[in-house]
Amino acid sequence: MERTLAIIKPDGVARGLVGEIIGRLEREGISIIAMKMIWMTKGQAKAFYKVHAGKPFYEGLTGFMCSGPCVVMVLEGKEVIDTYRELMGATDFKEAAKGTIRHDYATDIEKNVVHGSDGPRSAAFEIAYFFNELEILKR
Ligand code: UDP
Ligand code: MG
């Protein structure tokens, strides 16, 4: 079993896509083992995305991520990191495969509706960034 962090970004929440995205996860058989709504400060968004510090899109991205509420979730499943990244689609929605969340809903390379961890190390950091162990379901 593997865990990953998923975020429905401020554009997804503002456009009423929370139910649609959670439905896709459920239909895929992915378990949601923690979930909450948050509204990040700029500082929190910058620390979350610190791997991208210094890149040209860092200011825009972190400004966007604190522009409204997000839904953050911990997902669990066999190979869920890759399974969920496949559901999301490529970062740039123009390159995202048909039927992926970003293909179907993203409007911009920045405003691409969802976030997912890119590997086990980032998943561990990102889950611990938003959730303590008491907030995560144990089965
Ligand atoms: N991003 C952007 N411009 C870029 C690349 C990325 O605005 O050229 C934003 C986009 O919202 C993306 C996030 O920065 O989801 C993090 O980038 P990353 O390369 O980690 O993509 P992801 O893992 O989200 O697919
Ligand atoms: Mg990434």
C-alpha cells in the first residue's frame, strides 16, 4: 500500500469541481484516508512548493495557491502515486491525455485544477505538511 497527497486547487474548488474529482477517485477504487479544506497563506504555499523556488513560475504558482480554498486529501492504494498522476494528466493540459482531469478541466498550465505528489519522498513530505497521524484513517 502506498499513500499520496492530492490537492483540489483553488480553481477546482471555485468552479465547483470537488464532487467531480472525488467521484473520479472513488470510481478508480482509490481510498481517501484523510480530507479537509484549507486556505493557505502565501508563506505556506511557498514552503509547500519549495522544490520549485527560483523557477520562473514560482511566484505565480504560490500566489494562485493562496488565492482561495483548496481541498487536501491523503489517498491510499496499490501504486496510488502513479495511478493518481495518470488520472490527473500532464502538467500542461494541452499535453494531457484525453479523459484525464487536467485535459477535461484545466484552463492554463498554472490553473490545472489538481496537485499530486510525484514520488514516495515528496508524498511523505507533502502528507506530513498538512496532516498529522491522528487525522489519517487507520484500517
Ligand atoms: N506550473 C506552472 N508553469 C510551469 C510549470 C508548472 O505554472 O511551467 C505550475 C502548475 O500549477 C503545476 C505546478 O506549478 O501543477 C507544479 O509544477 P510541477 O512541475 O511539479 O507539475 P505537477 O507535478 O503539478 O504536474
Ligand atoms: Mg509536481
